[in-house]
Amino acid sequence: MTKQPPLLEVSGLSVRYGAVTAVRGVDLSVGEGEIVSVVGPNGAGKTSLLAAIAGIVPAAAGRIVFAGNPLAGTGLEEVVARGLALVPEGRHIFASLTVLENLMLGATIRRDGEGVRADIERFFQTFPILGQRRRQPAGQLSGGEQQQLAIARALLSRPRMLMLDEPSLGLAPTVVDGVYELVGEVHAQGVALLVVEQNAERVFGIADRVYVMNCGEFSLGGSATEIRRDPRFDAAYFGLNMQDATGSAP
Amino acid sequence: MKEFVQILADALSVGSLYALTALGIGLIFGVMRLINFAHGELITFSAYTLLALFGLPLPVMLTGALAVGIALALATERAAFRPLRNADPTTLLISSFAVSFFLQKLLVLLVGSRLKGLNFLPELGRKVELSGVRLQLLQIVTVAVSIVLLVGLTWFLRATRLGLQMRGAAEDFRMARVLGVRANRVIATAFALSGILAAAVSCLIVIQTGVVQPRMGLQLVIIAFVGTVIGGLGSLPGAALGGFLVGVGSILLQALLPPDIRAFREAFVFIGVALVLLFRPQGLIPAAGLRERI
């Protein structure tokens, strides 16, 4: 990269929970408008990586620079104000609040009420089912609808970059298509994306670059097409757990 | 019949007081998972403020009680609970006991433990006649104040940005913060609101009993806490309903039990509580998202 510095630059990032090291010395960058994906099996440290970038868990070591400013030490609430939004694993929509209230909470940092209302209306036009259910508790939505709501909620902060943690988890394949369609639209609006997935095939179709993560480290990284063809991919993905993973498959 | 209406009025007004107290506890539990027994001392200190300002114009006394309720609520949050923000609920509970005892003993040290008479707004003790039924003016005022506070609180939670943030934070605090909701602001707001509720209860209870003493708040809070539990911990409608039912229940038992077992009415209230918890352990109106915390 010879042009401008990347939007997000992570170097030497480690995350520890007591004696357990979940992420060890990871380097990662995401450019303006780029889609980068981190794939890897369950327990590889992907969620911890995103949680550290978002400020949910402290980094034990390393630097996180977003849009030229270090993020470390910033309060959790500040990260979204800097333009970095997160859709966590399991979606974490507010089940007792209505669809509309969930979206309004997504716009917590904004002061332009008119703009927020316009953004919400636009979203309801794209997803009329959610529009019809705007007054219903979000807990009544299906899993796929909840995932769409969670993404839309994050977008209402007008982020420069969106981090998605396992957006396809627990959803039927056709529903996942809908979720990834929305991801594509987000990208088309110029928002950079960092997508963490177990479902590697899903992200090969949309990502510019892919990192493979295993046991807290990146074992492989490159453009999506390179990684997909790389004969080391399967071994890198499954890592030491290869036997367990194939053994437990039906 | 007339007698029954009078008992009912009594039950409604006592129920309202417990509902307001339970709401104060429920608000804090909702956002912080803290069972704040020091809520009682907010009531007590507001009451002593009325005593200290006695003789001054009514608006000054009421404003003073309100200011002390809010300021003390914010001060306990800042000094005692903020440093324990991420502690587990047991630690928070124990520290709330510590704050409660500390404030109570502080009061004893400053003004003594003796009960003090306070003839605050005696005109509200007057009886008024409403279609043949004689009601105490204070009972009507108590119910009216409670309704105003309930409606006001509901409006705040439903119609304001900060209220929405509080509801979101009560369900999933971490996610609310990820979206930019400021933890300090939301929690301070909850404490300030609990201070307002405590001050209101304090004024009403002082008018009703005509005395102040250092343990007055804690006694109310323990019963009201039982109300929040049967209503469903963490649910505000549940807290209001549970507190109300406990108050109504104790007054009805007081009136309807045969005189020789009347002294045990509390035991009957708690039998009722035990039955509710046996059949609805999650409370009458369970809270959403209480189990789910990242």
C-alpha cells in the first residue's frame, strides 16, 4: 500500500483472559471502503479480536489505530463516535424494545433527528417486513430479520467501518443470502467492512482480502482468490483441530 | 360499605407509597443489577431535611427535600457504586448495605437516634367527605402524587432519548454502550430519578406519621424490596405492581384479620409472597433480557 494509510491498522494485538491467550500478536489492516474477512474455526480468537478492536475487552499488547488515531484506552462508548461500529456475535438486539426503538438506539451518537428518521424510513423501504413490524418488540422477529435489524442499527451511527461477527451463525442458508445481500449494499455505500466468519465460503464471494485465524494467530492471509486456491487453506483453517473437526462431522 | 371504602382508600395510599419505593429500587436494579438498600437512607435524609427546614416556606422545604434526595443518590453512586461498576451483584448488594448502615449511623451521630416529631402539613390530615365517604385528604394526595410520578416516569422512559437509552441499557448494557450510550450518564440519571422518588415518599410518609427517625427509610425499603421481587426483579411495571400489592395486602390484612392475630399480619403478607414465588419464581411481570448479559 503506497497510497494513504489504511483506515484501520492493528499491529501486534494480543488479548488475554487470565492465563489464557485468545489472540497473540495479530497484525491486520482494513483500507477505506475495503471488505476484509477473518475466517477460522470456533475458538480461534476471532470474536476476541473484534471485541478488542471495539474496546469491549482490553488489549494485553499491541496498537489499534483507526482513521489516524489510536483507539486504545478510548471508552467503549467512544469507539462508535469515532466511526467504527460493531454487530456482535448473537446480534444482541434489544428484544423487549420495538424494531423502531432498536434503530433509534443505533443513532445514539447522532444529533440530526431529521437525518435519522430519513435513514430509518429508507431502511424500512428496503426491508418492508421490518417496516410493517416497526412497533413490535424486536424479540418477535425471525433470526434473519434480527440480523438485518442488528446491521441496520449499527449503520445508523453512519460508520466509516462496520465490524460483523458471525453474521450467518444460526441462520438458514437462504436467510444468509439475504444478510449478505445487505452486506453488499453496505459496501456499495462506501463503508469498509471487517467480517468474521466460520463460514469461509460465504466471505470468499465478497471479501477483498481474507485472513485465516487459528489458535489466536493468523496462519494465512492474502487476496480472497489467492486464499481460496491456496492448497494450505484447509490445513490452515482447521489447524491442529483438523482431526476433531473431520471426526465430528456427520 | 362506607367502612370498606375507607379501608380501600387506606390500602390504595399505602400501596402507592410502597409502589414508589419499589420503583426507586427497581430503576437502579434495572440498569446496574444493584439491589440498593441505601435507597432507604435517601428517604430518611430527605425526611430530616424537612425537619431541618421546618418553619420555612413550603416550597423551600419541598425543594430542599428533593435536592437532598437527588444529591445523596448521586453521591452514593459516585463514591460507592461507580468504583464497583463491574463487580458481581453480591458485592454490589453488600456494598449497598454498607452505604445504608454508614448513612444511618452518620445520622445517629449527627442528630441522635431518638424519634423526633414533625408536624408537617397537618392540614392534609383533615377528613373530606366524598359522596358520603369520609376520606383523609392525605390519602387522596398520596394517590394523586403517585399517579403523577408514575405517568411522568413512564413518559420519560418512553418518549425521551435518555429514557430509551435507559431501557436499552437495562436490557443489555454492554450492547447499549457499543452503540454509544454513555454508561455514566444513564446510571446517574437512574440514581437521580430514584432520589426524586425517595424524596416524594419521604414527604408523604412524614405527613402521614408526623415523626422522623433514622431507621424509617430502611423499614420501608425492606418491604418494598419484597414487592420488587414478587413483581419481577428488573421489571419496572413489576416493581410498581409488586410494591403496590404488598402495601395493599398488609393494610387489608390489618383491617380484615380477627383482632387477636392482627399482630401477625406481616407473616400473612410473607406467606402470600412465598406463594407468588413458588408459582411464579420469575415474578408477576418478569423482566426481559435479564438472563442475557454479555
